[in-house]
Amino acid sequence: MAENQNGIDRRRFLRDGLWGGCLAALGVAAGFVGNRSKRRDTVWQIDPYTCVACGNCATYCVLEESAVKCVHAYAVCGYCRICFGFFGPEPSDINEGAENQLCPTGAIKRTFVEDPYYEYTIDEKLCNGCGKCVKGCNTFGNGSLFLQVRHDRCVNCNECSIAVACPSQAYKRVPADKPYLLKRVDHA
Ligand code: SF4
Ligand code: SF4
Ligand code: SF4
């Protein structure tokens, strides 16, 4: 795909800037967890490289609304026009119509950046952690969408019911002062 230098620079700027914003947002949550770590040293988290997006995270959490949400590694994203995490398998058109979307709750927002790039952002209030977008992005895209336990919601059960139901041993206890396992560009 041909790209001019300005386009590449702009994308890098956009990715780095947005990824920084994402880390900053998670950092706020890390601080929150840090306070709680006086009571407990570890919290549950999903290894995004082991998760197979089976769907159990949406239904096995003890909370009525799962503590698991989709998050986005912007630095890994290809800003694809046709995103396999956003569009269903047979969209009737390549636009934001609800009938074309894979997400059952409309939690993913698609925004035009510049030809041919689009940005995808998650509205966590709408996300139920079903992982459908994660599976689509992992199967056909860069794998930039992934699931994480959000520690502003999780009550840190001694035995996490999702961990018990997880078919891929993706759940781990991690240090409470480093409560997120993020996807990275340089991951092998
Ligand atoms: S497809 Fe599922 S995991 Fe992805 S944003 Fe929508 S509700 Fe969340
Ligand atoms: S530890 Fe409890 S609240 Fe947190 S994700 Fe697991 S089941 Fe849900
Ligand atoms: S239960 Fe395990 S494999 Fe299934 S979506 Fe959750 S973390 Fe991923």
C-alpha cells in the first residue's frame, strides 16, 4: 500500500498520542488499585496473548455487568478501513450502520481519520466483554483489540469465577501495582 511520508508521520503521531492517552487512563486505575493493594498484593488480569475470546468473560463474572471490557492498543492497530473487529462477516455496506456492525451493543465507534484510515474507540459503558471484536481483530487484523479486567469495577474475588471457566488459562494473578497486561508493538 503506497503511503506518503506525511501520512505515515501523521499516523505515528496519532498512534503514539492515543496510546499515551490509553496508558494514562489505565494509570489512573492503577493508582486506584495501588490504594487497595494495602489490603491485597495481587489482582486478577487476562493475558491478552493467551485469551481466545471464548465469550465466557461476558457471562461468568459475579457482577451483573462484567468487570471485563475491551480495550484498544492504538499503537498496534492498522487503522483499517475495513476493520474485522468492527464489521460483521457480511456487511451490507462499509459504513457505520448498525446492521453492519459485529459488536452486539454498538460499543465501538468508527471515526474517519484520513484516506484510507479509520480510528476505532471503545465506549466501555456499553461494552459487555463478549470478545466478538477481539476474535475478529485477532483472526484477520493486527490483534489490537483485547480484553482486560477493569479494576475500577472488579471486586478481586479470591477465586475469580471467570478464571475457573476460562478454557485457555488466560487469567493470572498479577501485582496490584502493575494491574494491566497490555499488547505491545514489539511483542514476538
Ligand atoms: S464486541 Fe463485545 S467485547 Fe467488543 S466492544 Fe462490543 S461488547 Fe465489547
Ligand atoms: S475477580 Fe470477581 S469481579 Fe473480578 S472479574 Fe473475576 S468474577 Fe468478576
Ligand atoms: S474466559 Fe478466558 S479465553 Fe474466554 S474470553 Fe475470558 S480470558 Fe478469554
